[in-house]
Amino acid sequence: MSLPAILKGLRIPAVASPLFIISNPDLVIAQCKAGVVGSFPALNAREAEGEPILLEAWLKRITEELDRHNQANPDRPAAPFAVNQIVHRSNTRLMRDLEICARWKVPIWITSLGARVEVNEAAHSCGGIALHDVINNRFARKAIDKGADGLIAVAAGAGGHAGPQSPFALVREIRDWFDGPLLLSGAIATGEALLAAQVLGADLGYIGSPFIATHEANADPEYKRMLIDSGAEDIVTSSLFTGVSGNYLAPSIRRAGLDPAALPEADADAMSFKDGSAKPKAWKEIWGAGQGIGAVRDIVSAAEVVARIETEYNRARDRMVAAAQQGRE
């Protein structure tokens, strides 16, 4: 397997996942400077009617600040950044946002909720690569058939709109036929989990929840505190809030006056991005997270999250090598 050049040379083999509302230029820049791919959903950049296009301003700031960093630190350049496009029929901004991202030559495009040829072509038109997130093998084949360069396997335990399948099953089925870039999402919150993702056959891990509890993240302080006070048993899977199955913090659901153990289901037709959000305003304080949050125990900088995972990753790799050598003796 050979990774595209844009995904090589990272400090650790990881991409920071685009977090709804939470990922902003401050967080993306910090992630990239720390040596992992930073990302944000295009729909996070929302301007009021009549105001200048915020996505344009965000891309300008990220591009120019990373360029300045690279010029000042040629021996320690920043990782590239990615923009997430929601390819859903209700996203009326999609074509506008594709044009803006192509003009700014976004290097990595992450697509969700639909695979479309024209989106991948837009990425390729400016020299970028397209990574599409999938929850099963059938969707993975469709994405590659439509021109995606790589896949993000969203397995059980991932934050946000998570798939139901075990990473052991999902990665294996995809690797049976696909040898291109493959990322794994689902409770990748430690260096050990990151190494395990590679052992399974993924090239990189997709890390989300640990970056919620960072200084740079655009998250409510109570959200950050709730996340670090919770563990895997506090994660509830429900389709009620967006129409698509997702993982959420049970304390935030209880605070909204609902019983996490008795939530009704919602139809996928309830999902809409017409106002830039997939979550009805009534549920704006229902907070998402993945099952790996037990590893997150303090509010720190994005750079500290990357440093912790790097240390854990190197130690786990050393232990695995030592155990393999001992087994041969």
C-alpha cells in the first residue's frame, strides 16, 4: 500500500476529524502545527445574510498562517488541512463551497453523507485528494466507483454519526479489495488505539473526541467538562436528534429532560442541512462524543493531545516489537 504524498510525513499517523460547531480555524491551525491533519466542516463557517462569506475568510487565514509557520520552521512544517463537505441533497451551499475550496486549493477533501462524482472532480481540479467516510463495505465500493481517492471507515464507537460495525469486520472487508488510503474512526483516543488501527490494516487513525476538550475548540465549557467527567458507559446511540444514528453524551440528554434509555427513533428524512445544521435547534445542547472519552481526563491544548498520543503510540509500538522478539526466542 502506498499513501499519497500529502498523507506522509505526519508526526503521528492521524487525521483530526471535522467536529460540528467545534472545529474552527484556531483548532485546525493548532492541529496542523502539532503535526496532524486538522479539519473542519465547511458548514461550520456560517455568515449572516449580507455579510462576507466566512468560509473564504477561514481558508485565507488557515492557508496564510500555515504558510508563515512553514517559512519560519522549514525543519518542522505543519501538516496539511482538510475541509469536510456534507454531500446531502438538503445542503444548498454545497456547490458554492466546492468552488471556494477549489479556488483556495484545499489539499484534502473529506466527504460525508453521499458520494458524488462532481465533488471528487472538484477536489482533483485543484490537486487535492478526496476521502469519503463510510459505515459499511457497500458504501465503500460506491465511493471508490465514484472517484474517491480514499476511505474513512466509521466503525462502532465513533462520535457523531457512527456506524454499527466492529472495526475488525469493517476494515477487513474493505481491505479484501481496496489497497488505497484507509482511515479508521471509532474510539481512537489513545496511542494504543492508533497503533491497533494500523495493525488491523488502516493507514491512519481518525481522532475526534479528544480535541473537544482542548483550549482551542469552539465548545461550551460545560461540554468540555462533561466529556472529561464521562466514560464509554455514558455514550448513548440514537437517531432521534438528527434522523441518523449517532453517539451522544447521556448527561446532556438527561439535562434536556429526556431518558437516555428510552429515546424514540427518528426517520432519516428528518435530516436537513438547509440552515447549515443537521441538528434541530431544540437539540442544540445534546452533545456528541465517541466511546474513547475515558482517555480524556483534562482540558489541554491541541498540541498536548497530539504529544500524549504520540508518546503512547511509541511506547505501544516498542512493547509490541519487544513481545514479538521475545516470542521468537
